[in-house]
Amino acid sequence: MIRITKKNPWSWVPTLYFAEGLPNVLVMAVAVVMYMQLGMTDTEIGLYTSWLGLPWVVKPLWSPFVDLYKTKRWWLLAMQLLIGSSLAGVAFTLNASFWFQGTMFCFFLMAFSSATHDIAADGYYMLELSAHQQAWFVGIRNTFYRIAVIFGNVVLVYLAGQLQLVFRDRTAFTWSLVFYGAAGLFIALWLYHAFVMPRPADDSPRQGLTARQTWRGVLDMLASFFSKMPARPMLFAIVFLLLYRFPEAMLTKMSTTFLLRPGSEGGLGLSPQEFSLAYGTVGLIGLLGGGIVGGWLASRDGLKRWLWPMVCAITLPDLVYVYMSYAMPADLILISSLLFIEQFGYGLGFTALTLYMLYLAQGEFKTSHYAICTGISYLGLMLPGMVSGWLKDAVGYRQFFIIVMAFCVVTFVVTALIKIDPTFGRKEPGTEK
């Protein structure tokens, strides 16, 4: 058995990345379920919950200030305390007359704190661990991030459903209990990390660097990114980052409401418990499996070889929603199987986007450039998501899912515009395994 000490990475890496993943899934996924149960329309859900993604879009702009002021450890603990407080704020305001304004404010505060926490966590990880340890623990950190996603989509949604069986017709109260519990968990994580997280020798504010110099550095970094290639190829690259996931951006939030809304409103009428099993568990297994297979294929043959199959994988399986909206299956095993197929395809297809961002970020400032790529990509999710609910409410689920399939043409078109080195991502003969 590994003996955990204050300096042992096992004592803080798993819990740190669990703390990184949990607020993200609460803001972007669990909030959709909660607002739907509280009576909001899909138009409202799509618009308002998509706005909550804004901090992750623009976080590269304030990341240098995390480097300039205080320490990474200070930022981590401060943001964890703020996230815990915002969770308690959601729980408290759910039962108030201004519940919507109050919860949205707290969710936005949570999103901003979580985005800042992401910046500090990655910086702290690189400061405290050696290069060998960073490589060793990368799988651990990703695993515990995914565990946080499972905890949010499965455990918390299931818990809300169980509480609703006990406290009937008190939906806001049951969600309030869930968020109070999540707040208590996060405060416990904050207290734990305050005691166990080491203080790296290199974790100190930069001396002699002003905010003005930092902003100049940000502008220089942005300029270097947009000058990586000629204007036309760079424009195509940005369009690809924005629109590659366009159909999925339209689908993501409405797929959740489709699974949960009753048949009288065109949905499948799954209970929160059934949703947590079908989408939060089986679907997530498919997503992880698709990502693993995609990484293996790209590492064997290179991204360019598998680019078009990955494009097909992220688009064509969306047909399962067209089928379900017409067939309206009641068999949970069938629904779970269809969600597995769709999420496996998404995981496989998302590999292409991830690798292209790594490809585009090569060279100087690769960390900052990758952050810019993720911000542009996140913007491509946020903007279509804002209008997805309006479109669905205008035409209904069946026509909406058919329109989403038509939007798959966008993914094919923007992929045809980009150029990729055939050797990128491929393990060359004679290289180390």
C-alpha cells in the first residue's frame, strides 16, 4: 500500500482534479436538468445555461494574472472556497422569490472560479511535479476528472430523483438539499487541500512585473498565435475550431431535455434515476471508450489518416435522436444502447479536434496557444447552444433533430478546408514506445 504523506502526489492529485471537474459538470450539465425540472422552457435553458460557459471561453485573457499575483496554491485554495460558497448560494437562493436571478449569479460565480481554478491547477501541477511525475500522473488526473463528471451526472442527479420521491412536489427544496451537500463536499476538499497540498519552492509571484507588462505579454502572445500561418489558412483553422462541433453544440442541451421531458411534451420521460443510468453512466462509458480508441488509432496511423472517419463518427450517430424522437422507445436498455453508440462516436470524433488543437499549438507559447484554441472551440459550443432551445421550441424535437443532421454538412465543409501534416501524431519507426 502507498503511504500517503504531505509531499506524496497521491495525497492531492486525485482530489485536486476531482475538484476541477465537479463545478464544470454542475454548471454545464446538472444545471440543465435542474432548470428543466423547475419549469423553464428549452429556449430559456439553451440561452441562459450556454452563457455560463463564457468564463471558460475567455480564461486565457486573465491567466497571466494568476501567474503574476500571489501563488498557485493561494489561487487554488481561494477558488475552492469560492466554489463551495457559490454552491451554498445556489442552494440558498433556490427557495427564494428571486431563485432564477440568484442561482444564475451563483452559477456564473462558480464558472468564473472554476475557470480560474483550472489555470492555477495546471500551473501548480507543473511546478510541484517533476517531468517524470507529470507523465505518470496524467492518466490519474484525467481519471479523477471523469469521476467528477460521473459523480455530477450520476450520483447527484440520482440523489435528486430519490429525494423527489420523498419530498413530492418540492422540486426546488430537493435540489437545494443536493447543492447544500455538494457545498459541504467542496468545503471539505478545501480544508483537506489546505493541510495536504505542499508549497513548491518555485510557487511564488513574479517580481518586478507590472500589470501593464503582463497585458503587453498577452497581446504579444495573441499576435504570435494569429501569425503562425498565412491569413487564409489561419482563417480556415479558426473556422474549423468554431464549427467542427456545430451539430453537437446544437444537440447537447436539447438531448438532455428530450430524455427527461414527458411524452406529452415530445420527450422520452425518463426519471432522474433512469437518466443518470442511461446518459450519465452508459453514455459516459461510450464517450471514454471512443476517446481511447480514437487516441490509439491516431497514434498508430496519424491524425490525417483517420480524420474523415472521425468526422463521420462525430456526426452520423446523431441519427439515434431522430430515431428515438419518432419511435419513442420505452425500453431503458435500448435507449442506453443508442446513447452509448452516439457518445462513443462523439468521443472518437472529438479526438480529431483535440489533436488538431495540439497540432495548431506547436511551437513557442504552446501552452498559451492551446488555451486559445480551447477558448475558440468552447465559443463554438456556447453560441449555437444559446439558440438551440429557441429552435427546438419553434419546430419540436423531431424536426429539430432532423435539422441537426442537416447541420452535419457544416462539419464536413470546415474539415475539408484545413491542412494537416500526414506524419502528425504517428509513431515513427524506431521511436520509443
